[in-house]
Amino acid sequence: MKLNYWKELEQSYSQKSRKYHNLIHLENMILELEEVKDKISNYHCILFSIFYHDIIYKATSKDNEEKSAELAKTRLEKLNIPSEKITRIYNQILATKSHKKSKDSDTNFLLDADLAILGQDWEMYENYTQQIRKEYSIYPDFMYKPGRKKVLTHFLEFDEIFKTDYFKEKYEVNARLNIQRELSKK
């Protein structure tokens, strides 16, 4: 059964339509969190949250996170994961929808790892924007550009994009510069 769940994850994140929200994104999140592993109280929960946070990902859907959280809950129940851990993972996955600061420190590390791409050098960031555009290729520019602008503005409206001191120091300044640079091209 465990092997089937891993295959399910692998197949979901390997769909042709996934240009950014794929296995490389998961790997990058895990690599980002390796640096702060000692600050995370339940690393195993975070790993499950990473694996399942984008398992359902359709550009046309507004409830990907909810569906991903529900699927995670179903799978983890069958693996006999304790209910308090399932609830934690479920809530962490839901938190990736709005990326608002959480009272839970582990959730904040997850959110920051999810957004770490925003603070990379311009070349990596620009590649990310191209991958996202391909994922949303179903939408013509006149629909995509206002939606993308709304998402980017949402992040800039946060007092701080990154919730943890570690990621704030590492990426905050560059993330804001990247987002502003992208917006200036729209």
C-alpha cells in the first residue's frame, strides 16, 4: 500500500501539465528545510505536508489545497498515522492557500519553503515565472496577466513575505525586488 501511495505522488507531480509544481519543487522545498531541520518540531509531518500540498493541482480550480488536504487525510488515515498528526498536516496544507503567518512555527517553515523560489536570483525566478505561465497556458494573456498581478500584489501586501527569521534574512529583500521587477514588465 505504501508503495502505491508513493507511485500516486510521483504520477501526480509528474503530469505533463506540471512545469513548476512538480517533483523538483518538492525536492527544493526539502532542501530548503534541511538547513533549519533542527528548528522544526515535527519534521515528519512537514514532509507529509510537502508531499501532499500540491498533489491535486489544476490551473482551472480554486480548491486545489482543500482537495489535496482531503486526499492526504484519507491516505494518512489508511497508514494509521495518529489523528493529531493528520490534523496538523491537513491544516498545514490548507495554509499554503493564503500563505498567511501561522501561530504554528512548523507551518511557517513550510510556507517559507514553498515560497523560497521568490527570493532566488533573477535567472531562477524568471525561469519559475515561465514555468508558471506554461502551467496556466489554458488562459490567454488578457486573463492570465491580471490574475498573476493579483497574486504578486497579494505577496507584496504582506508586511513580510517570509514568516521565519531564517527565510526572511535569506530571501525577503530579493523576493520583493523580483516581484516588483516582474510586475513592472506586465
